[in-house]
Amino acid sequence: MSKMVNITKNLGEFMDDIDNSDSSSAESVEKIDEEIEENNPWFAHIPKNLNEFIEENGIASFDSDCVRKKTNMSKSSNIYKFDHPDFDPKTLLNDITTHSPKLVALLNKIEELDQNDRRKYGKAFKHFIFSDVKSNSSGVKLLASALLAKNYNLGYTAELLNQKTITKDSNTVDENKKKEKKYKKIELMSENQLSNTAYNNFFLLTSIGVYDQNITVSLKKQILKLFNQRPENSYGELARIIIMDGGFKEGIDLFDIKYIHIFEPSVVAADQKQVIGRGTRTCGQKGLEFHPTKGWPLHVFVYDMDIPDKLQPSLFDSKTTFDLYLKSMNINVRLMNFAHELEKTAVYGSIDYELNQNIHSFAIPNLDDEEEYLPYGSEFIYGGVRKTKPRLIIRDEPPIVINTTNIVKGTHLAHSQCVIENQVNEHMNFTELREHIRKDYSQFAWDAVKMENLCADKTNGGAGNLLTYTPTQDFVRHYFTPQNDLKGMLLWHSVGTGKTCSAIAAATSSFEKLGYTILWVTRTTLKSDIWKNMFEQVCNEDIRDKIQNEGLVIPDDPKKRIRLVSKSWRIRPMSYKQFSNLVSKQNAFYKSLVKINGELDPLHKTLLIIDEAHKLYGGGDLSSIERPDMDALHQALMNSYQISGKDSVKLLLMTATPITQDPMELIKLMNLCKPPQQQIVSDFSVFSSLYLNETGEFTEKGREQFLDAISGHISYLNREKDARQFAQPIVERIAVPIVNNINDVETFDKKVVKNYFESDIHELKNQVEEQTRLLENEFKEKSEIDSKSFDSFYDKCDDIENPKVEKACKKVVREHIKELVSQIKEDIVNIKNQVKTIKEEIKNKQLLQKSHLSGISENVKDRAEDYENYKRSLYYQLKNQCSGTMKTDTPLKALINSHPEIQAYGEKLTYYNNHIQDLQNTLKNDTANYKKRMIQLRELLKTDLNDLEKRVVKMTMKEEKRTVRKLIREKTKETTSAVANIQKIMKATQKNREKKYKKINKTIRKIKKLQQKENKEVERAEKKLRKTLRKAGEYTEDFADQSLRDLKNTYSGIIDAELAQLDNRIMSEELVKVEAKRAKQREKEELRANKKAEKEHVRATKKAMKEVEKLAKKQERATKKAKPV
């Protein structure tokens, strides 16, 4: 009831949300919608004529399957098929130059590699060629036909039933048409026959059949045994090349491969890993020479086709044909990005993360980089079962009977063997569990590794090959036991690491000894592979013990071998479909299991091992016959967990790639390993809301909760980079041009020529638009510019005190402002001239395009044969046979659907649908469990109980019948009411979504128009305000246009430099003037002094003359007086 209470509570919250939203008036809702649209112009990039463009041109589309096949071979014909009487090798080799350039490149690469190896090593090496395309005309059979045409020899053959010649028909073949049988049974060539064409033989394994018949399991085994022979075929003496398609990319071991050719790039990295994994088995290259520092290099070539720039517009603007293929598939990129985050976190949360660090650090030196974003959290672990005296417990809760022993017809139980109890789920948090592993399982840690060859041949006396367990294999068999309450576990181990051996060791170490039934589920083609690890590389603990202690010799006869295994293996390996039929009670396997475990829970005390577990949810390549019913499988597991408690089914999943296409596949695999009450949300939208942030990464709390949820359920081992035992792939992309000579395309293809010229014209038009846009944006500012726009430059003269210097400073600023304004006006004229020139160029291009297009029409008429050859080319077939045009408004719809509110409505509807399904499933499961409860109590009455115990059981049955009926009625009523309420909510939500969708569709252009109008009004107001402020001298110009800002800064620097020179010049001139003034003053003073001196001299002279005259007169008088009278 607690679960129902929670459901009702959540439902109430949903109802409250809807009620609250509906309480708003229509007017207020519309107002809010308008505010949201105006504040979030997410649609701003919508072209004005989007609807008109779609209406006129439509949307191009490509068929992904067609693209995949045509890329390999553009034309289908019987003359290209080696297993058809019309096969013509010469025609095939001639036509593949245009029909399959990739195939030509592959053949040339093989020839090049072989020549280089023979020159360097004196011998060639083995090749593995893989194609994922399952087709009679464009997959592996085409590759085999090409090898035969190149004089290679196919290692098996089939004779024609009737030698009557069939009329050749080169027209396209209908692959779905039922054909008459033409060939006898396939016969494998003997080793003597193959020796006659040594080093030149190849084998083909295809899931679509060859020579009108399927490759049998027996023939496949013979082929692989011969191909993998050591040393007889280590270098391809008997068979040097093997070709396989997608039906054989798993469960196949290829030894001593040096080269892998992947004919098509893989969509998902996991697929490529699986393909390469066929050639990277444990010690898979030990027949070849081991390099002391590089180990065994494995060269992987992935073939793709490059599309020339001129042809890309015709092919979705794709750079490669693989790019075109991906675009045609519409892959959800967000989910793919989340896959990396999920994988990184799940690896960190693996139970043996620290135990395997040495082997992982040897392979991945930067492992610490993955740890820093992964804080410790907590996790569940299920400990051993506490042994108590069996007793009968009557509970208040709706009970589920859990019996510790099988309840089957003919079994009599003692009093003490009857137990009815609650299911116990003990758990540790993440830190406690990791500490528990450190403390109690440290002996299973990998030792520090060093580079060495660990694949030296070892013999063991011929009594079977007793494989030495790796630390991980030993850990799994000791950790995953019946005593551990863990319901299930995923062995996420890289290819070739011995997952099968790990499972067999775990099964025979404990489960087999406690009487568990062991079910092995795998692909139909791999059902017999388990015996290889059972008897050849002996991983069965019971058989190992007999070999070591009793001298057991493994017989060659398969029937005698089977007798060595215990009754736990009495049900032989089955396919996924067979198992889902088993849990659906539809086949003999179910009847066998009921005889063993009883009808109440057929999976009681059963160890269920599922190989290649990624196929359960990601098996897109499985046929409808082979695909499992996962709902039935999941339900069967959940029922067993609930009914049988600690004796319920135990699940062991194995895969190297748990994530193939959808990262949620890993979540669903985890849910198979967890009881109903611990299930993880598997809907991505709900999962992301609980655990992820907006970028698709785990939140801190979400990561902690997720680590809790998966803790103890994953064992992770990756030995791909362990060069001591595994070949090291070196991947190289082989790029092949889609056409050999693009002139051939230009000669006949109007669309290419038109696209080519239009691409130039489009580029020129873009330039015109860009220049016009620049002109418009710049003109808005530049047209307003005058000398006042740069008045801020005069601020540079404010701090000058000398009036004359200040005057000179302002003169400099004024002259440069005038020059700056003149340059801005000149720029506008230059942009106009550029636009005019480009328009003239566009006109000339259009005339040239018209001329070329008319020439193509003439080429088609005059060169009809060449045109027909062109039509058979790969490019033509891709463009015309794989593409189409659809008239749709999908882009507009997609755009509207990207609106946050529309997305929110979609997520709500998804959640409501899932919630309804959960409610119905819960009711169905509870009802079924209550009924099983009654059946179990009746079975108890048939056992050997004493009178007291029988009375207790009968009393319990009577009481619980009333309780069960009441609970079922209540839950049915509650569920019905809850579903009705949710459906009501969904109806309202859908109605609101449609209303919102229509509103958005109508308002997109309206809002854009309003935005444009508002922008213009704002621009006019701003322009007027700037003009007013500029006149008043209160506006400092802050230009929006970068070119104006740059120009202003440039002139500001020029002015600063000139002003700095101006200061020095003015100071120098002032000094000269002062010096000249002083010199003039000195000259005046000297002149004045000279005049004064001259005056003094004249005066002194005059005075002296007067003195002389006076003395003369005095002497004259004296003379006169001296004369006698």
C-alpha cells in the first residue's frame, strides 16, 4: 500500500499543477505567453519566407538503406554474382571502376600490403574482410566475386544442378524474389586441394546464404577450424583471406590475422569494436612473431568515400558518403553524447574497479582523468543469507510465500523445511562496498604488468587444456554465488577476455553444487560455442577436478562429452527467442523447466546466463524470428524475484558492448538484475530530469544516486590494450573519391553545374548582402558624423597652461578631425563601389552558367553512350536513386517543437503514459502474486505437515482470501481512478499543447514585425537625442560600429603623437626667441656703451686739447713776459 500511497501522492501533485495552471484566465495565459515570446526570441533566425520556400522547393531526403548499399555497389546484376550461372568476372572487374570505387581501393590495398610483406618478410599474412551490409549484390558476396575475378580461389564450391544456359540479364535484380534452386550441396575443399593454390585461397561466411543455401553450423566450424590451424595456416597457407557479414561479427574467433578491412564505417563505435574483436582474441596472434615493444600490431582499414566540394550540395552538403548515410538516419546526437557520460560513470561504479586497475592502467595511462569527476557515493551489495531455524511467519503486510526448497509434485517436506518470510535486502553504501572489496577480495587484484609475451605454448599432458583463471575470472566465481543476495550481474568484459569461461566457472563453482538449473541463452548461431570452453579450455570446475585428481581424458565424441556434465545442464543452450517463449509458457523448454522447478516459479533456483546481452535491447540486426520478447522476459524475472526470494533466479549477463545504439540499453540491462522495488527509470526524459544537468552530464547528487543503483551489478574488464596477449589495432581510414574525374559529372549533370555556379553566385550574393549590411549598419552612424562627433579629442588640450601651446594643440586636433570625417565619407563610397563590382560579377557568372547548361544538353544528345555510362556511376545512382523530395513544413514544426514549453508538454505526456503503464503493471503483478500466494498455500497443505501446521495454513488461507479480495478491489478501484485522472490531465495537457503550438505558429511573424518596428522607433529616438546632446556639447560619442571605434582610436593615437612633438617644438622655438632677444639686448647695451665711450673719448680729447691750448697760452704768456721790453 505504501507504493500506492506514493503513487496517489504524486498523482495529487500532478493534479495540483494542472488545477493551478487551469485557474489562470485565458487572458492572463495569453499575456504570459506573449511576455515569454518577447523575452525569448528563440525564433529570431526564422527566414521571413520559410513557408513559401518549403512550399516551392520541398525538402530533399535520402533513403539510408539505399545509400549504404549503393555506396558499396551502384548497380545490381547477376553477372556480378559468383554463385549465379551468369557470373562474368571480366565484366565485374571492368565495371567496378565506376560502380564501386571502394572495392577497387580494397583490392589494391590487399595487393599493396601483400607485395610489401613479401618484399620485407618473404611471405604474406592473413586478411579479414568485413561488410555489415546483408545483401546479395552489395555486401560480402560482391567482395567474394571480386576476389574470384582477381584469381583468388574460394575454399568451397557447389555444382550446378542443371547446366542449361540462362539468358544473361544485366538489369537490376529483385533480391526479394524467390529463386529456384540451381546448385547442389556445398562441398568444402580438402587440404590437399587447397594446397594446390596455396596462399591464394579465401573463405566466405554470410548470413544470407550462398549457392542457394545457408552456411550450416557444421560448415562454419570446419571453415574456422581450417582457417585457425596452427602452424599449418598461420600465414594463410591453406586459406589467407576470410570474408564475413554482420551476421558473423560476434562469437567468431579468427587467429593470426594481421589485416582487417572494414568495408563500411560503423555507425556505433561498439559495432566496430565487435568487428575488430574477431581478430583480437586472447593469444589470437601467437602464431605470428611477437615484437618486444609493440606486441602484435593489427592493421585495420576502414573504407569510406570522399565527396568533392563541387558535388557536396547535391548530397546534403556531405563531405563523405558515410556522412550522407548518418544524415539520412536522423541520429539523436544528444543521446549519443550521453552514452559517453553513462559509460564513464558505470565503469567507475564497477564492483572490481580497483581490483583491475593494474591491467587497465597498463592499457589506459590516463585513467585518472576519468576519475576526477566521479566522487564517491554509496551502493547496494547483497550479503550472504543468515541461517536461521525454519519457521512459519504470519505477517500483517500483504504476504508473499518464499519457500527455501522446490515445491514440485512428489516432493515431501519435513516440518522444519517450510519457511514463509519477508524478502531481505541488505546493502552497503558505495564507500562501504568498495572497502569491503579491498578487505575481503584483494587477492583477486591484477598484479602490476610488464611488457612480455604471455602466449607461449603450454601443454598439460593431453587431459584437456586446464586454463589458468585470470584474476577477474577467479573473482567472479567467488563473488557471484547463491549466498550473495545480488539478483543479477553484468560481465562487461572486452572481447576475447574469457567471458564464457567466467560464466561456466561461476556456475560450476557454487550454483551447480547447490542444485541450481543452469540455462544458457545466446544467439542461435552461437549456441554450440559453450562446449568449447567446457571441454577444450576446461572451465568446468567439476571436470577440472576429475582431470586433476582422477586422470580424466576428455573424449572426442560429443555425446560422450555431454555425459560428463551434471544434471544442472540438462536443458541445452537456447536462443533469445526460445527463452522468451519459455517464459511465455509456449515451448517444450518451459515444460522441462516446470518438471524441474515447479509451475509456481519455473525459474526457481535457476542460474540464467545470457551471452551477447546487448542483443536483448539493442539487437537491431536480429531477425524477427530471433528477437526476444523483452517484456515477457522482464516480467518472468520480476515474478521470480518476488515469489522465490533468496532462491529466485540468478541472472548473469555477458557482453563487451552493453551500449550499442541507445545508452538507455544499459539501464534496462541493470533493471533485469534488480528486484521490482529497485528498478531504475528507463525513460530518458524522466531519467535526465532525475540524474542529469542541462548538458546531459550527471549532477553530483545524480551521480551518487546512480552509483548506488548500479553498485555490485557490474564487473568491468577491458584488456583491449594489453599487448602481452592481445593484438593492438592500428586503425586507418581509406578515403576513396566518389568519382575519378569530376569533368565527367560536369559534362552531363546540369544540377552539379548549376549548383557549382550557384555556389559561386550564392557566395557573391552573400558578399553583397554582407557589404550591404555593413553599409546599412555603418551608414546609420556614419551619416550622422560631423566634426562635432569627435569633440572629445579637444579634451587632450585641457591641461595645457601656456595659451600659445593650447592654441597650437587645438589646431592640430581640428585638422585631424577634418581628415577623419573625410575618410569616413570615403569608406561609404568604397563600399558602394564594391557592391556594384560584385553585382557585375554575379551577372557575368549567370551568363556563364546559362552557357554551360545549354552545352550539357548538347553533350547528352551528342554523346549518348558516354551519358549512359555516367548514369551507371556511383554518384549518379546515389543522387537519383536514393534521394527524393517531400513537400512538408517539417523544419517549421521542428522549430516550434524546440520551444521550451512545447518540449515540456511533450515530456509531461510521455511521463503520464509511462505512469499509466506502471500503475496497470503494478496492479497486474500484485494480482498475479496474490493468486500465486494462494496456490503456494494450497501446495503447502499437500506436503507432510502436522495437524497444527495445517490448521495454521488453512486459517491463514481463509484470512488472506478476505484480505486479498479486499486489497484487489481497493487497488483496482484506486488504479482505475488514478488512470482516469491521469487521462483527464493528459487530455488537458494535449489541448494546452495544441493551443500553444497554434499560438506560437501565428505569433512568430507578428512578434518579428513588432520587433523590427520597435527597433526602428528606438533608432530614430536615439538619433534625435544624440543630435541634440551633440549640439549642446553634452554627448560623448560611443560608436557601436567597430570600424568607427578603431578609426577613432587610430586618430587619437596620431593626435597624441603629434601633440607630444608639438610640445618639444614649441619649447625649442621659445628658447630661440629668448636667446635672440638677449643677443639683441646685449647688442644695444654694447652700442650704448660704445657711444658713451666715444662721447667720453671726445670729451677727454676736447678737454686735453683745451689743456694743451691752455698750456700753450700759458707758455705764450710766459714767453711774452720773458722777452725784454
